[in-house]
Amino acid sequence: MSDTAARLSALRAELEKADLNGFFVPMADEYQSEYVPDSAQRIEFLSGFTGSAGFIIALKDKAAFFTDGRYTLQASQQIPADLFTIFDMATKTPSAWLAKNVKPGTKLGFDPWLHTDDGIARLKKAAAKAKAELVPVERNLIDAIWHKRPAPPAAPIYAHDVTYAGKSSADKRKEIAADLKKDGPAAAVITDPASVAWLLNVRGGDVPNTPLPLSFAIIKDDGKVKWFVDPRKLTSGLTKHLGKEVEACDPGLLPDALDRLAEEPKPIRVDPAEAAYWIVERLRTAGAKLDLGEDPCVLPKACKNSVEIEGMKAAHRRDGAALVTFFAWLERNAVSGELTEMAAEEKLAECRAGNKHYRGPSFHTISGAGPNGAVVHYRATPATNRKLTKGEFYLLDSGGQYMDGTTDVTRTIAIGKPSPEMRDRFTRVLKGHIALASVRFPDGTTGSELDALARQYLWAAGLDYNHGTGHGVGSYLGVHEGPQGISRRSKVPLKPGMVVSNEPGYYKPGAYGIRIENLQVVNEIVELSGGERKMYGFETITMAPIDRAAIDIGMLSNDERAWLNAYHARVRENVRPMLEGEAAHWLDQATMPV
Amino acid sequence: MSDTAARLSALRAELEKADLNGFFVPMADEYQSEYVPDSAQRIEFLSGFTGSAGFIIALKDKAAFFTDGRYTLQASQQIPADLFTIFDMATKTPSAWLAKNVKPGTKLGFDPWLHTDDGIARLKKAAAKAKAELVPVERNLIDAIWHKRPAPPAAPIYAHDVTYAGKSSADKRKEIAADLKKDGPAAAVITDPASVAWLLNVRGGDVPNTPLPLSFAIIKDDGKVKWFVDPRKLTSGLTKHLGKEVEACDPGLLPDALDRLAEEPKPIRVDPAEAAYWIVERLRTAGAKLDLGEDPCVLPKACKNSVEIEGMKAAHRRDGAALVTFFAWLERNAVSGELTEMAAEEKLAECRAGNKHYRGPSFHTISGAGPNGAVVHYRATPATNRKLTKGEFYLLDSGGQYMDGTTDVTRTIAIGKPSPEMRDRFTRVLKGHIALASVRFPDGTTGSELDALARQYLWAAGLDYNHGTGHGVGSYLGVHEGPQGISRRSKVPLKPGMVVSNEPGYYKPGAYGIRIENLQVVNEIVELSGGERKMYGFETITMAPIDRAAIDIGMLSNDERAWLNAYHARVRENVRPMLEGEAAHWLDQATMPV
């Protein structure tokens, strides 16, 4: 019997013991953050699937695995088809599956720490349609059978200096407290570890690619904070950094602290889209008045202050120098036809490694040659490791965590001479990128209202891409950060200081992929002569040449050409002082006007 | 004492009698449709205000009048400031006012027929914050003091022939019934008179500018309809037109029919955003299971069938011929400097009057010269009647009701030579118009996602306009029709057959106004070679030249110039056969390529 079969069978024995007919296994830990630590990789343990999006419903006689379009192929390779039926969530939702596959009276268990309050509301609705019942379990049924479960991460937590953060934790706490006082709640339960890290100006290393310490906090409207964090993570000097207003508490004290919030005459803010059901339910059961609403740190965290923006820009200059060094090397080495995706990825890491303040990648590099570039979330492995080949595109999406900022950049490089179709598609993507980079817009405009600007030239040819155009980016924090974005789903007004990516693409399966990604910061436009309205615009902060050999220059308007030349001049001016020799020479060539 | 003072004082005596502390007077009748008949113009009766947007809260010791930016000036001229405080709803909502101005325990009366169910929910929430109470009244307090209240309209109702409607009422009823069966409800209460008119293929004349009969209907999932309509409106032949499945009932029977819907085991669909609170509350009280959701006629009514689209196009060709005849006359007569807005408006009406199938204007013409063009919803009156003057813009927004279609078109004409700034602004508006007219977009795209295309060239200069870019248009029905539109608030996906206006503008108060408006129909794009996705696009159906003298040609891209020339060639081809003499000659000149 395979590991997977044995584990599924053991889980079913646990179902029997717990008097349940099924169990949900989401891709989540109790912090609901983007990266799930090994100790919470229950889907991988149960099914063998190693991707980053998944949801399992295990019943006694069948089991369903749900993922998104990125991972359906990988899932079919990793998960035994006789044990799990694999679904693309876009065509079959867990709710729809439940409606057809569970009988009235079915008892479905769930771990109340691994679902948000909103998520359980949705599942309850779906279960109710099938006349099934949702039952929270005290101990996760997977953990009961997972004998070698890794320990939860406990990376040291250190202060994030105000020279990078731009505002002291004390000032942030004062401002959040004032917001609470104005809005009405007596306290907010902060369940997003990134919000806690921002609020307390601390960083850690509990998850890959992000300097994130996993922890919870409660902030009261007087600015005092209880910080629920594993004491083993605390490093010396942190107490002084935090001051007397922040009390570090053992996470075991959280339940009691939540209960005591019920004594407050004013309501308690908690974010039902982010907080574990367990936390919200504990407050409800204790009789707290709930103010279900957005985590009060989310918006101030998204709107970077001037020190953070200057830091982001400095990090992007250094990151640009590393990229240019890499591209110069690439140009010399790709012609051989022997350079592989993984070797290129390794060289890029080497180019970044020496950079000041560099602490590691901000996500796993996507290094995709030819048809591999068409796989949106591709990860090169020994089995797929393709050579960069003449006449193909090479797509490189990577980023760095610097103590003064986080970067995320994609360039698509023509290896040899691209076909006219490839240049046509590249140019349409570029025109969309430029349209979004140059737009001005009034206060109140959301990303969903700007998304079409980046797609219009592809749409005109009957083409599109199946991902959002942009996501928010943290400041030495998550490379994906809300609430803003540029996509159909981005309904939050863009505000000065927000950083978003601008990354339209085009993907021809089996042939090539194109993506051009810069980060840009929202600025107020002040120099508009004759302007009547307050207008915002974007300032591009990524500093790396866009491959001119991939462009069909004749398709660019004069304004687009001017944008490209001005951007390249700015890249040269910002990055050249850090370079010499081959890289400097390559940059001069790569940034010549078109 | 003025009329207004006497009436407000009489209303307060009624408050006393009814044991109430206040009363709401909305701009609405029991049908919640766009045009309010004279019999329901209670705001005008009480306050003297004649605009189309308003809301009054009359308390015993003070009264507040709310309107939007279009009408604040007019309100201050028509409403005595010592009796009512006037507010712009954009800066002060009735809810916010209530929170500050009513004491705990206040009883606020409302007429349950004049507010939607959603509207009352919002008011209740606002009242609850102020610890006030909402009380429905049996008889409207205004009606009690309105001694010469006009009778409700009772215009004859006639069949709308299938040669115009494109689908028989029987087929429409069959399709709606099938939708209900699929979705679950046993019946739908149709409270929007435009939906009833569409469903039964009938037209009438109860309100200005729209061939709308005011009535309600209930359709069951077997396709049978009870039609609640004043029997005096029924004309001969209607019974035969409607057949045995449609039963005309006296409106007095509606309450009983609603009560009987409570006996259905399946739920009853009613649209809380559209239905009077009275109707929804009657269903609730009777114990009906409610399926609160969209009126099932709204979407099929919006997606015109091929006969309706051909009719719309034919109506627009004839409407274009009338406009060209008018513009030719205008060019000859405006030079004198003596032509007034009202004289021009009258001449335009004359040009349309002779058209085949023409039944009247689709809304009150906006004929605004110079600074009057900057008033978005301007209506020329003897007091404001300006002469068309050299060096100024003349803005003309008008439309016709034809039995085969409804038109709505705005042109901005340069009288003499416009200034460089005027041409710059006109050209930015035109560029936005062209961008929206030419965009292609995938299924699922909403108007809110396309709105920025029309604004981008104004935004680039720090300019904007304070209205949506487009609204849906009915087929020989309301010139404003949902659910689609092009604006920040338009969250409904655009579907083939929908007709929307494309009308960006620019307004410089005290100087000039610009608007360029065409109607366009959503089509599936079928001829896209190399295209990979199903794409939709717009086909412009309005047929009238855009004033080339107002354009700064140098600001247009080659593609924009090509669009303009192709559009003008199409206008000439479609309209020229209907013209001769001066008008034909003018058209030839006006549509020459740029």
C-alpha cells in the first residue's frame, strides 16, 4: 500500500473514532498567511501534492482534491487517481461537490483554526444545502495520524529598525489606537502576522521568502498591545525595542485574553476574512460585541511612508544592478545553447547575493525557457530543466528581500531572433504595461477600473491572460500584500504610497510565455499645469532594461516610444554608477533609445 | 404667508394628528420608475422645487431638502431658505442628517408605497443609529393637505407589435417561466412598469417622454400572468393581443393576490431594489417565502433581440437624417448671432416631427449655448435663453421615441472658431469616446472596467467629468434602462444585444460644455483572425457627424483618425439616401475625411 493510501485509510479510521463522515483539509495554518510552514503542510502529508493551492474533502468512501488551473497537471502527477478525484476549482467548487456528494445528516469535521470565519460561513451554507452538518474538532484529525510532524517554526524575531520602517512602533500604535477610538471599537484582534510585524516593527523567519514572524496581537484603544508569540523566538533587545506598552504573552494565554474582551462595553474589531474561525467563535461564545471589519493595520501598512518609499527605491536600484550584471552574463552565455534554466537561476541568485541589505529571494524564482515560460507559476526542476534556445523567449520572474525593501521583477528575453508573432505579442504586452504605467487617475479609482488599460492591446487581437495585472507589495515583508491590486477583483481605491506590480503577460501553451513586470508606487501628481482635479499616477521603481530585441518598434506610438526611452534613461542613470566592465557596457547598449 | 410656508405648516398639523415627529417625502411614485407623474409630484407641491432629484425630511421644527450637484443652485432659487435647509447628497446624506437632527424616540412617518424595500432598510438603519423609529402611514400626509392633487395618469395602452418587439409576449412569458422553474421561485412579482411593458409587449403614455403604462404584474412558473392595471387604460384588441394566459385585474385586487402567493410552497421572487416596501412587506406579513433577487425581466429586456437591434438601427438612421437637416439649418442660421437655444430646440423638434414611426422626444432636449452647456442637465427657459454666439460651443443633447427604437445623441457644435483650449478639451473627450467605441473585451467585463478608457485623456491633463460615461437604453421604452452602464457603479457584465450610450464630456463652469454621445450595441466579434478568446465589441448605431471644426486633428493618432473617417463614411452611406438639397450638401462636407 502506498504512503498516500495508508494515510487516507488511517484518516478514515480517525473519522470513525470521532463519529464523523468527512473532514476538510485546507491549505492553511492558523495564521492564514500566504506561506504555510512545513508543520502545517497537511495536504502534502495526506495526498503527496506539493503545490501551493489545494483543498481536500475526505469522506469515508471517497475523497476530492480541489486546486486551480496552475496546478491541475501537477496534482494529477502527484496524487493517486484511485484515491482522490481531482477538480479545477474554476469549474467545480467544493460547495458544488458537497451538494452532490454528501447525504442528508452527514457530519463534516473541520479544524476551527484552519478556516477563516468567512470561510466557515461559506462552507456552512454549502453544507446546509446538502442538509449536512459542520462539526469543529478539538484536535486536527491529520495531526493524530502524522507521527513525524515537523515542529512549528520558531525563528528568532528581531527589531525592524526605524531607519527602514520610517515610523516607530509607538507612533503606529498611537495612530491605530486613535483610529479605533474614532471608529468605536475598544480593541482589535490582529490575526494577520504581517500586520503584527508592521505594527511592532519586528521581523522574523518562520516562513520561506518572507521575514515574517508568526504571531497574534490584541491592540486596545489606549494603544496598549498584548503580543501572543512563542517566547523562544524573542531575541535580546526586543523588550527595549517594544517598550512598556507591549506585553509579550505566551500564545497559550490568547483564549483567556479573548474571553476578557467580552467584558468591554464597546465592540471588538476582528476581520472575518482573515481571522481563524476559532478566534471569532471564541469571542462570540464569550459574549463579546463583535465589530466584524477590516484589520486596522491593513491600510496604513499598504500606504508606505516616505522612508519606506525611499528604501524601496534604493533596494530597487541595487536589485537592478544585480539584474543588469546577470543579463550581461546571460547575453554572453545563452548563445552556446547549453545554458539551462536552473543554471541561470543559480547565477541570478549569485548576482543578488552580494548586494547590501540583501536577505534572500522574495519568492521562488520562475526561470522558464521556451514553452516552460508559458506555465504561469513554473518552477524549474531537474526533470523540466530546459536549455535556453535560439529563437525562443526566456521568462525570468524573481525578487529579493532587502532590509530596506522588497523587489519583484519579470523580464522576458529574446534568445536569438524572435518570430514576428512573438514580437507582436511582446509589443502588445508592453503597450499595455506602458498604458498602466502612465495613466493618471482621480482619488477613489480602484485597480479594477484600471485593469483594462493593461489588457486592451491584447483584447484588440482576441488575446488575454488569465491572471491579475498587479498585486500589492510589502516593505521588507510579503511580496504579495493587500488590500490593493490591479485586477477585476481589486475594489480598493488606490492611495498615495501604495506599491503595486504592473505585470501583464501573454502565454501560448507549448510555445512561449511573455510577462513584463515592474513595481510602481502611487504618487500624487503635483506638476499638472491647467489641471482641475487632484490626480494620482504611478512612479515606476523597478530598474531593469526591457529587451528591445523583442519589440516591434513600428507598433509603438510616439508617446510609447518616449516612455520607453525615458524609462531606459532613468534605469541607466540610477544603475550605471554601481556597475563597471561588461555589465556597464551591456547597460549602455540595452538602454539606447529606440 | 407663501404657499410653501402654508403647506409646510399644514403638513406639521398632520404630523401632530398622526402622532408623528417627522415625515419623509421622496421623489417617487409607487412604481419607482424614472419619471414621476404629476399626481406624485409631492416634493414640488410641498417645496416648490421642480427638478427631478430630491428628498425631503420634514420634522416639526425643521426641514431638510436633499438633492444632487445638478440641482443645488436651482433648489436654492426655488425653495425658501428659511423653511428648508438645502443639502448636496454627495456631502450630506439623509442618514447623516438624521443622526444629528433627531432625538431618541422620534417617530418618523413614511409612505410605504413610495420607498423601495432596500430604501426602507437603509432608512431604518439610519434611524436606529439615532434611536428613532420608522412608522409606515396608511395615507400619505401630503395627499391629506393636497386639495387639488391631479388625478393619476390613465393613458390608453396599446399592443407593441411583434414586428417591432421581435418576440411575442407568449414566447417571453414562456422563457421567463422556464427561468423561474430553473431558479426555484413559484412566481415573480414584477413591480417595474417597464418590465411589465416588455413582458406583455404593450406600450402606453402615463409618463412624459416614455411610452410607459404604469402597472404591476405577477407571473407564475407556468407562464400565466395576472396584470394589475387600471381598466380605463385598456384599449380594444388588447385582450386578443394578450391571449388567455394573461388576466387583466383591477389594481385593487393586488393585495389579495399577494396574500395568496403565501400559499405557494416554493418562494416568491421580488426585487427589493425596485419594489415598493408596501408590496414586499405585504408578502412578508402574509407569510410568503421570499426570494429577494433581480426582476427576471431585467436582463432579457436589456439584451435586445435581432429585430429590436435592426429597429434601433433603422430609427437611428432616420434620427440621423433629422439631425443632419437640423445641423445644415443651424450652420446657415447661427452666424447671425440672433438664434436662441429655444428657437434651435424648436427647429430640431420640427426636423424630427415628420419622421416615420416618430412618437415624440425620449427626454427633454438640452440645448445649451456657451456657459449654459456647462450645466450638465440644463433646460433652456425664457429666463436663461441664450443666443448662439461666435467663439462659443453649442451643446445639444436630444433623442426620439420611435416605434422601432429609442435614440439619444449629443453633439457639441463650434459656433465660429473655438479657442485652442476648447479644441484641446473637445479632442480629449473625442479620444476617450473613440477608445470606448473601439475597445474589444472578453465575456464577463463590466462597464466599471471600461469607464477609464473614456476618461484617460482628460485624466492625463488633470480633468474629468462628474457623470457616468454611459447608460443602457430601451427599445421604444425608457431612454435610461438598466442593468448595464459604463460607470464606476456599473457592475453588470456587458452582454451581446445590450445598448449603451458612450458620452464622455468636459464642463468648464461659466464658459462651455462638451459632450459627445453615441449609442452603441454590444456585439460578439467574429472576424478576429488569430484570436483565442471570445471577444465582444461595440457597434455604434447613432448616425450624426461629429463637428470636425472642434477637433485639434494633430492630437489624434492615426488609428483615431481612421476611426473618425470610417464613422463619417458610414454616417454618409446610411443617411445620405434620405436627404437632398442643403442637408445632403452639408452632410457631404461634414463627413469629409480629416
